[in-house]
Amino acid sequence: MDSIQLEKINKELITFTRSDFLKNEINQAFFIWNQNEFYTKDFSDISPEDSRYSLFLDWFIYDYVIISTKKSLAEMYWEDNKEKIDRKILTTYRSIYKFKKLEDNIYLIEDIIQNMQHKIKINTEIPIDSGLLSLRIVPNDDFVSNISHIVAYNKQYKDIVYNSITNIITKNNSKNICIDLFYIIEKEINKSVASSEIESNDSENSIEVHYKVDNYKGLIDKIANNNNIELLIEENNKISLYKYYDNLKNEYGSFRLSEKTITFNNFSMTALAAIINDLGPFISKIEAKNVSEQWLNTNLSILGNKTPLQAVKYKKYFKKIREIINDLELIYESRTSNDEPFIDPRYVVKRLEINKD
């Protein structure tokens, strides 16, 4: 099967996931895939532009076993089209690979989980700073082929990827790691990469900054009189999306506004300071650190009526503290809105000076 045929098969399988008989099953599978008991969104709530969209569908199509049929979607598709599709489609799996370019678009790839080498033709351009690739391969005679999306991991995350794989494999006993555990490995990698990126950023250069709206009517009037601000979207008179652009300084950003909160996104520090100074009389900052610090100084019955800052000094509470941090991470991931005040698990770990793992 060549790359064109495989791409066609993958697109047809994605269309297949929209079948009526899968509506309940796909949401149940999405809950499993998220590995988060606090997560409440259905898959239908996820935009195709969201990175989770393609990651989940890849797993749901090829690795997940449908409860009613006890077969994967790929196997069901093959049974309906076996006269024109090679059975090798059923042997596909996703793994992480080291790679070396041999010529043009021919690469030698090495599976770092299963310690196997293959030659593969990759038509997609690979970023020059990539060190590892996530591929779903289909065996062929001389070369393997790729089906579905490719994920390229920057060289700086090599140790994170290796450590994530080791961490998951040592905690789980599975004969078929790449099919049974890859979605867990993938989430561990993405979670660790995200944490690394956050830690490497200066805390003052936050991607999102949250403020409380103290005077909604006054704020609306002030925004209307600012020539650098343009209304983009208004949803049911509840949440509005605005664009900010200062033509003279070539500075830009955006913000979401509700009656209670305003969230600034992707502003430079100077542009953020300018707009906050302009809107300042009508808003006040929501400090996630303050919420987290307040929680750290709250007496908790689960910790013997001690605060987390007190309990961390006692070895007997270490296990319980780690369990609490795990729950805080899940709750943080499952927020339905970025405007919600939250306890920041990264800040908690840093303040407690504890190695979560």
C-alpha cells in the first residue's frame, strides 16, 4: 500500500468515527483516553484544531477495541473492504523512533521501545531541530509506511521522552506495549513537555493573565473608546473575544471578556502593561499563586488537621500529599474554562519542595 492509498484509508476511517452507532462509544473512549476522572467534556466538544483531536482519533481508530464488536474500527473497516485493502493495515502500531536521513525522503528509523529498525519513505518535511518522531507504521516488503499524523519532538525533549517511556513501562505489565500503553506514554510525554516549557518561561511572561471585572459597564465603555481594540466575536452576550493592535508600536494580543473575568492572551509585556493601565480602574488581578498559597496554608483533615506546608515535614504524609497533587493536576486539566481561579499544582510542588514522582 502506497502513501496515497494509506492517506485515503485514514481519511475514510476518520469519517467512519462519525457514525451514529459510535456516538456513545466515542465519548466513553474519550474519557478513558484522557485518564482523568474529573474530565467532563465529550469528544464532540473538542475542535479539530485542538491537538487532542488527532491524537485521540489515531488511538480510537487503530488501538481501541469497540465494546459491542470486540474489534477495532480499523478491523471493522478492513472486513468491509478486504477485497481491496491489504490485511497489513491490522498490524499497524504507533511508537517513538530515532531517525537518520539516508537520501531525499528515505529515512532509517529505529523504534526505541521495541528496538527494531526499518526503512521508511516520509514525504512530510521534518523540522530541522527534531530529535525523535512519533509514527504509526504499516509493514511493507522493503519499507514500512506511515499512516495517520507524524509528531516531531524537539531535540531538547529527548530525555523527557525517554524518561516518560521508562516511567510508564516500569509501572505496567503488558506484552504489547505500543498498542496497549502508547496513549498513556504519549500523555506522559506531552504533560512533561508542557511542564518543562512552563518552568523555562519567566513567570512574568505568562501566556494568559487573568483579571477580575470590578465594573463591567464601565469596562465596556472604556473598551469602546480604545481605538486599538476591536470586537471579534460575541457569544450569546456572555463571552466576547477582542483583538488588540497598536499600529504605532506594532504590538498585539487578544482578550476574552465575561461579566466576571477578563483574560489577556499573547501580549508582550509592554503591550500588556499599556492595556492594563488603560483598563485598570475597572479590573483587578486574579492571582493563581494567591489561591494556591491560601490552600497551602489551610488546615486539612486528610493531613491530620495540618496545612500542606506543615504536613510535608512529616514522612508519614508524603504518600498522601503526592495523591493530593495528582488530583490537583487532574482538576487543573479538567477546567471547563481558563477564566476559573485554580490551585496551580506546579506552584504547590515548588512550594512544598517535594519530588512528586
